[in-house]
Amino acid sequence: MKKLMFALCAGMMAVAANAGCCWSWWVGDDKADKDLKGCQLGIASECKKMTGAQVSLLWGRTQRINGCQFAFGYCNTAKLTNGPQLSVVNIAREGAALQFGLLNFNKSGFLPFFPFFNFSTKCFGNPNK
């Protein structure tokens, strides 16, 4: 567990070094309609478009994310273009590359719903074919 937390912290610091790091206390703050780059940390995080890492205590929600999404509660995204989605419940309405959690809903997954993990069929091969 310590190694996992260390890797997560190191990854967030690397992302934050290249871009910004912002804190979201709750949904409905000024970041809900913005495009963010870097790392978004919060109790309940929400943004329009995220490039980097979105880490939340309760849940994270975004329309499009290029990076990773992590929450102790649940993650909800419209499209996860690159990276994993880790939470108890993961929901990707248009698709996610990789999901780890108790319940995983992924429209472009090898199955639309699968417990414990789910991944896009585009992970293994050229997505343009």
C-alpha cells in the first residue's frame, strides 16, 4: 500500500511540475466550467475538460479527460481518452481506456459492464482500423 501511495504522489507531482495544481473543495466552484491542465485535487471535483490527473475523495466528474481519474467514491466521465479510471464505481459514457473498481461501466469496453476491471478494445491495436 505504501508503494502504491508513493507512486500516486510521485505521478501527481510530475504532472503538477509540468502544469498547475488546483484544489476543489466542492462541486459548483469556479472550476466546474473550465478546462484544466495538471492536477485537480478535491473532496468532490468537477471540470469541463481535464488534462492530467483528477484525484477526489468522494467523486470526480468531467466531460473529457486525458490522463487519469481517481476517487475513493465514484468516477463519472463522458470520455476518458488516455489513462486509467480507478474508483469503487467507474462510469464512462463514451468510453475509457482502462478501469479498475468494484463496478465498471464502459460503453467501448470489451463488455458494457464488468466487475473489478474493464478496458477498451482499442487498447490492443490500432484504434483507426
